[in-house]
Amino acid sequence: MADLQDLPYVAPATAGAPDGPTGGVTAAEAPTPAETDLARARILLAAQLVVDGHNTLAQELDRTHHHALQHGEAALDTDIPRIRAGGVGAQFWSLHVPRSYAADRLIGGTLDLIDAVRTLIESCPEALRLALTAAEMAAARDCGRIASLLGPVSGAALGDSLGTLRAYHALGVRSAGVAGARWAAGPDGLTPFGQDVVREMNHLGMLVDLSGASTDTMRHVLDVTKAPVILSHSAAYALTPHPANVTDDVLRRLHANGGVCMVSFAPDQVARLREAPATLRDVADHLEHVREVAGPECLGLAGSYGMATHAPHTIGLEDASCYPNLIAELLHRDWPETDIAALTWGNAARVVREAEAVARGA
């Protein structure tokens, strides 16, 4: 469960003045249950905020003017006004280069993405702040900035060099994936060098991201790592058999590891029915399944925003302002506020902090 230090102090609400001479409202004026849930969701998010595990905007930064992102970018599903409206207080900036890149372009392309995101952060000091630690995440949030964490980088973009991994860390990267890397595709998962990569990430305090990896590789990483892992954008394979989703046996091991599955909003990962479009209720179903199998301390959110507005989106979660809709659905399903606090901020902040603790003791 989330530690109390991960959550900002919120003063108790006070009763407002009564409405009208009798102090009440008529039945026609009373909010509907859905309106009540949404209003309550907005209050909770104002207090706790969201850590988004997978923002893909970095790949669009060369085509998007920073001024538009600060004041509203209609062509994309995310910008700073909608991030704030959604109650997002921190986000991981995915640094995955396009799959079309040849091997000799992976490192250079990743460096370009790091540079683009850092330049954006520096150009928006009133909205964004680079965060390298859990303490810096909280400090950014508490002064009204959106904490920006760099990563994950693609495992393939590490090549076969621990020096490259260390260089990414020196540039501020705090998460790296294993999917797609040669050293994570051995007969049993990790090669001997892949095991060295995981140990070095533990030593540096970098989060190992399992999203997109094979089930055997996930299991092998969990055998090797001393720190909690993340799945930056995965959902439950038992509900939607998508290759980027995670099986129940790995979710049970995630509980023992103390890691976090950040449930994706991507429609192809969460749609429950083949012929029906994905909706936010499907995302809520995935969250409930992961909570049941791995526990409430292993849950997070991954909006995967950063795409064009006309790209496929889950109904009810079309852009970065829509997080309150999902929290309202969870409240409608009688989720306790403690579980929601863990889901939105507490769990993600905890794994960052625990990875740092492992690094200090490594």
C-alpha cells in the first residue's frame, strides 16, 4: 500500500452555506449518482494527482510547437491544459524510437528524444519540472509543476553496452525496457549479459520495464532483480489476450516483487469484446482484475497519450483530461479511497523510491 509520505496534505473539507431559505435543494436540482461520483473523483485527484506511466508525446515533439503544447494542441490527445485538467501530477516520458529504425540509428534516435523532452521541460518551467528521484517527484507536484521522469528507453537502444546504459542514466533516464533487446531473447529469457543489465539497473536505481517482453523473460527478470519492476503500459492477458499484456502468474509474482502494473488505456489492449469498441469500463475491469490477482499495491495507470486526436482511443478516455471519468467509475464500483490513492500516485512513487533504496544498498 502507498506510504503516507507519498500523499500531499489536504485540509479537511468544510461545509458550505445552505442553498436557499430552507438550506436544501429540490429533487430536480439534486445531482445524479454519476455526477456525484465525478465530482468526488475530481476532489480526490486534486488531492492525490496521477502518475502516468506511459506518455508517448516525445515522438511528436519535432512536429509540435512548444507554445501549442503549453496553451492547447488540438491535433493531439494531450497538452499541458488537458494534463492539468486530468489531474496528472507526474508522467513518464516514453523514449522508444520508431520500430522502423535500423540498429545503427537506435542510440542516436534515443538521444534525440531525450534532448527533445529535456528542451521542452526547460521551455515550460511554469508547467514542467524534470524529476530524477521520488523526492523530486513530490517536490514538483507540491509546487504545482508536472514532474517529468525520463523513460523508459527501449532495451534494443542499449545495444550490448553497459556504458550506454550508464550514459542514459547520467542524462536523467530512470527506466529502461527489456522487450526487443537481443540480451532479453535467450531460450529462457535473459542471456548472461541481460542478467548483467538488470543488475546494473538495480545498481543505478533505474526501473526495469517489463511491458512487451515475453512471459519467460518477465519471469527471468523477476528471478534476477533485487528492486521492484514496472510494466509501463500493460493490461490483464486473462481479459484481453494481447501480446503486450501480462499473465496472471506474472501478476502473482509481481505482488511478491512489490512492482507495479500500470494499466494501459490503449483500446487494443483493453477491449473485452472483439466486435465492440473499448470503453473506460473495460479499463476498469482490467484494473479490478490486476487488483484481485496482484493486490492494490501493484496498480498504476498508463494513459499512453501523445497520439493524434483521430487515432483510435478508448471511449471515455479520449484525451489526457479524462482521468476523472475513470476514477468516477471506480468510485461507482465502491473502490475505497485508499486503493485509489495507491493507484493514482502512491504505488508509482513507492517503486521509484524503493529502486533508489536498492541502489544505495547495492
